[in-house]
Amino acid sequence: MAAVGFRFESGVAFLRLESAVTGNALDHALLADLGAAWSRAEGDPECRVVVLEAEGAGFSRGMDLAAAFGEDGRVARPEAFELYIDLLAGFCRSPRPVVARVE
């Protein structure tokens, strides 16, 4: 099951975090899926705006630090941090508005 859903309606790309059981924690799998959905939205010339949304009671718990760091406290998954930074940079650089629909 994908950690991020994607739908496109009338020029709007909806990227939905779909890991409510983990509080939509940003682990490597969710970040990779979000990156793929983001690329899909950015690559569509019909896309005018991107909406980030999430299932569950909270939007996201944030970075899953337990998954990112090993038991010795060293970074176990540096690529997760790279994915995160790349996504944030993409959101900031996008010519399209990026809206977080937080309830």
C-alpha cells in the first residue's frame, strides 16, 4: 500500500498522507512516496495548485526519528533527510501555490 495518495481534479493535485496508524510520521517510505507524487504534480502542465492533506486525526507527527537514527544515535537513513530537504526545497521553489490542508 502506498503511503501517499494522489488525485487530480480541475487543475488541482491533491497529495494525501495515508499512514494514519503511524500519525503520518515522515519515514523513508512516506517521503519517497510523497516525492513521487510531488514529481507527478510538478510534471503535469495542467496542474495549477498542489494541496497537501492527510488522513487521520492529526496532519503529521513530523520526521520519524526512531527510523532515521540507529540505536547508537548515528544517522541510519541519511537519504530520508535528503528526501525531506529536497521536498521542502521543491515546495518553496514551485511556481504553483502549495497549500497544506490541516484540520
